[in-house]
Amino acid sequence: MEQKDIWIIILGALGWSWGIIQFFINRRNQKNDKALEKRFEIYTAYMKKSDELMEQMRTDPNIVYGITTEFMSEILGGEQGQINDALLNFNTKLLEFTKRATQPLMILNQELNNLYLVCSNEFLPKIQEYKKLANDYNSEYQSTLQTISPKDGQDMINKLSLIGHDNRWIRLTELNTEIFSLMRNEIGYYNRS
């Protein structure tokens, strides 16, 4: 075998080796790109849902006031049958209000489960804290509703309007901002430029 043939064999082997290396590098990059695309989809869906739900969270305290005013006027001016109907109507409206007020955080809690699947280990504690605060808020809301008496409409309005005006709500807002920032970092779009 001549030296020329040896060089051809070496160059051929190097070419094949380089091709195989490129194949595995390309495959790894495709997996990373798919994972990044999936993260982007889930993060985008979460952000849209979060904005949508936060808009719903801004409930009007006048809704509760309207419910109690209507209830009080029916109780004060009605007979026994009308009072019973007013109580049933009041309970129905209060339950509807409760569902509307707590549903956004429950949906957001479910959306956070999607983030669990694709986020980094650095991101997980933020999601866990957010879920804990959201569950705490829902629990407080439910316990506040159980202590409310339709006899004191103003007290009911005050209790419901004060829920969420504490450090927990401030921390939820901060966490939301931190989560958005982490999402941007994990997607890495701005790191590529």
C-alpha cells in the first residue's frame, strides 16, 4: 500500500468521523430547539392566561354591595314568604360571586402545573410559592365567607374587600414578575443576540 492510499484512507475516515459528529451535534441541537419551542408555547399560554385571569380578579366590591342592598330591601319590606325567597336569592348570588372571585386563582393554579413540566430547577421554588399563596388566598376567602352574616351587609362588604390587601397579595404580584423574568431567561431569546 502506498503512502497516497494511506492518506486517502485517513482522510476518508476523518470525513466519516466528522459527518457522524455533525449528525449527533445536529440531533442534540434539534432536541434543544424543540424543548425551547415547547417551553415558549407553554410560557406564552401561561402569560396570556395570567393576564386574562388577573383582569377577572379585579372584582368590583359594588357587586357585593348590590347583592346586600337588594337583600336588605327585600327583607325589610317583605312578608315571611318574601323574606325566605330573599334569603335563597341572596345565598345563590353570594355563591355565584364566590365562584367568580375564586375561579381565576384556581385556573391559574392549574396553569402552573404545566410550568412544572418544562421549567428549570431554579424556577420550581417560585411556582411552589405561588401555588401556596394562591391556595392560602382561596382558603381565606372561603373561611371569610363562612363567617359572614347577611344581617350585617356593610361588615360583609368590608371583610370581602379587605381580602388580598395584605403582604400575600404584594408577594403574589412580585412572584408573578419574577416568574415572567425567569421565563424570559429560560427561553433565552435575548441571550442569543
